[in-house]
Amino acid sequence: MSETIEQKCLNKGVKLTDQRRIIAKVMSESNDHPDVDELYKRVSKIDPKISIATVYRTVKLFEESGILTKHEFKGGKARYEELNEGHHDHLIDIKTGEIIEFVDDEIEKLQKKVAEKHGYKLVDHKLELYGVKINSNNE
């Protein structure tokens, strides 16, 4: 079982106030990549006294501490997810904003092969795919 954001904060010596604890809990329970406004809506339901400024400061602190990672997907606000050891890529629906995380061994091998072809050893990468859902109404 992976660590919660709250546990990561404690391990890294990040002081957890009651409000930070709520923000950490909500982020840990998120199955998506919320932006600060969405995160604020969620934490406000638990504690209406938490200000948007507190959410911004806490997200920045968690990011600087290596607990959250920020994504700046095209055409949108910065979105956040828990920083995990495992690598994954993202498929972003440009109509709904839905983000799908995926790992594809063939893509990983191809990226390494492209780097080597150009005389490089791949040390890191980020892949973001943008698309629209295919259904009977779209082509």
C-alpha cells in the first residue's frame, strides 16, 4: 500500500496544520488531477474556513517538498497529482478535460530507441497526448 500525502509530509518534516491535513487528505483521495479551484471546492465542503490562499500556499509547499507534482496541460490551469515513483503518461480529452493515466511498454521502448538513434541515452521524459473521444457522433 502506498503512502498517503499526509504520511509523506510527516516523513519529509512538513508541518501539518489542521487545514493542511484536510488538503492532504482530499488530494490523497483524488482520482483525478484537480486544479487549485477544484481542490478548494472540495476542501471547503469539509472546512469552510479554509481560504483559497491557504490552498494555493499548501499546494506550493507540497510541490516544493516533492510531494505533489504540477502539470501544465495545454489550454488549462495548472493541475496537480501526487508525486509517485512509478512513471506514467497522460491522455487528455480536449473537450471534457478528463485525464487518463497510462503506461505503454511499446511507447517506452520506442522513445528509448529514438533517443539512441540520435546518440542519446534517455534519462527522463514526459508524454502528453491530446484527443477527443470517438463515438457514433464524432469522426
